[in-house]
Amino acid sequence: MDYKNSNILITGGTGSFGKKFTEIILKKHNPKKVVIFSRDELKQHEMRTGGFNDSRLRYFIGDVRDVDRLKRAMDDVDIVVHAAALKQVPACEYNPIEAVLTNIIGARNVIEAALDTGVKEVLALSTDKAVNPVNLYGATKLVAEKLFVQANAYSGKGPAKFSCVRYGNVVGSRGSVIPLFIEQRENGKITITDPRMTRFWITLDEGVKFVINCIDKMNGGEVFVPKIPSMSIMDLANAIAPDCTIENIGIRPGEKIHEVLISNDEARHTVELKNMYIIQPLHHWWKVDNWEGASTLPEDFKYTSDNNDKILSINQLKKLAELF
């Protein structure tokens, strides 16, 4: 990908991922322009005055619910990274219509705007909670994934290609459990929802670099899944607050014990590379790519956080916690 001659727009650009993506893409790939699209003027002001005042940056106030504003923002844009979402599970459970408007209608609007303005590549961020969803957030992200995959049929012979990246919890993002545990240990007690719980984990740096790598690889229609480690919630608690008492407060509405990144059914049309899996679409319009070095997955394969050959040790979790 020739980023030096590309204009990039990121929705949700003032979020944790958006800021890290902006930092890395400016420093390492030198694009012509990066458009920060978000709805919060205060966060844009704080981002700009907090060091993101590069001449290549443009700050665009707008909401993914507003397709006309998206079209204006995508004028002369080559690449869109769609990171805007309502993602807090309890908030989505309590405000379901708002979650649908942002995560589903917003996804549709990004697709429509990209098709109408000549954007070449759109990569959307998804989540492990979209696989076999038990909460509304996961269900909205599942629908969004389907929209972005199928959007390739709408683009026809046009330039637009649409793909997704799907990964697990991001260390250090808003709502991450590490800052919560660090805060709680001051009182000598931390709370967990279930001692059996496991989660996939990826750092912001790794997530951004994976997204950039997938922009380079995408043909349109794929869901890219990185090979990432899992962690046990009890190991994390012992790593951060070994001397604290632990209170089990019970599973919250819409919460799983373990997460899934690739289901049994998806595994049948997934290929494996050294550092990722690629879920290929089952549509007649998709030209199968012979990924160099790719292999098919064994029968009954599934990629779950409790059945992962990469498990973070307590020492590794301590090192992650030291970043905060």
C-alpha cells in the first residue's frame, strides 16, 4: 500500500484505538492526510492540544449516524478505518436502540458513504463478542460484520473493497479491567464476576499494526483474526493485587465465561497463516485468494479463549499491568 499518496479517514478517531492508529500511521507510513472523524469536540480539542497537531491531520466533527456528514468527510479519501462504536456491554444492554443506531445504522452509513465517494478500501473493527453473541453489543457487531462483507456485492466493479478485523479485549482501552483492579487494590479488595472467566487479549500497538497489515492484504470480504494470547481473570487478579481479598459479584447481563474468535462453522471456510486466520466469505462473487503459505483448519476446530495454546502467565500479566 502506498500510504504516502493516500488520504485516510478513521471514524471514532479520538478513542484509544484511533489515537494509537493516528500516531503509528503518521510516524511510520507518512500518509498525505488523516481525517479524525468523531462526534465529541472536547475530545478532538484534547487530542489536538495533547500532541496530535500534525499538519497532515484534519479534525472533522460528525456522527456515523449522519450519512451526509460522512460523505462530506470522505471526499478525496482513499482508505477508511471504521472504529466508531458503542462498545460497553452494560451500556448497550440498557440503551439498545442507541447501540443499534450507532453500531448497525452507522455501519450502513459508512458503507453508503464509501460507495458514493469512491473510497478504495474500508476496514471495520469487530470483536470476539460478535461470535455466537449473547449480548446486544455482540449482536450489533455481528450484523455490522455481515454488512461490511456483503457490501462488496454492492460495489460491483467499483473501487471499494470492504473487510473486517476481529479481535479480543484491548489492553488499556477505555473500560479495560487492569485500571479497575489497580484502583480497587488501594482498598484491599477487588471484584470479579466469575473466577472461571478467560479473555483474549491484545495490546493497542499490536491491534493497530494488525489493522495496517490487513489493509495491505485485503481483497474485500475477509474477516481477519490475529493469533493472540488469552488470560485468566484469576491470574490477572493475582498478578495485580496478590494480597487483596477477592469478591465474586456474579456475571453481569450479557457476559460470557469464555469468548470465541472463530466458531466451528466459520472454521470450515477459514485459512491459517503464521500470525493470523482469514475467514473467507461464502459468496459467489468472492474470488478465492490462494494465500501464500496458508493451510486449512482441522475438523471441529474452534478458536476460544479457554482453549488457546497461548496463555499469558502471571509474570507476563504483571509486566502488562506495569504499563499503567
